[in-house]
Amino acid sequence: MVSRIPRLFAWVAEEGDGGESVILGLLPDVATPMPLISADLEQMEAYRAYATTVATRSGCTVRLKAFAVTTILETIWPRARVYRSSI
């Protein structure tokens, strides 16, 4: 079965200067903070507690965003052939 990623979801904090940041969370069994990004909307619901904590502690507005446009910037082939986009 072919599985494609039609879109990605991310919890994003909107900063006071107009910038945005993807929220990081400490996930179970992972010692390093990981970005709260997934292709699975149900998984994003599981990250809601982290997003709520960030909004409360930082004072930033936090939004769940969906990203659906795909632009391939680089392809790494198994035998080290590299294709780079002209972007």
C-alpha cells in the first residue's frame, strides 16, 4: 500500500513581534525536545496539552496550523546522487 503525506499539522506559537515558532514538547521516552508536528490530526490532539501549557506560560497565542503545499527542495538518493531545486 502506498502511503502519501497530503498535509502536515503543527502547533505554532505566534510571537509578539509577528513571528511564529513551532512548539517543542518532551514526548514519552524521548530525552530531546521534539517539534509538535504530525501528518496525523489525531496525534495533534494528543499534543494539545503541550500547546495549552505554552500559551498559558508564554502569553503567546497558539494555533493548530495545516500545511498542504509541497515543494521538493532536495532529494537524497541511496547512492549519494543529489538533486537540488532551483528555488
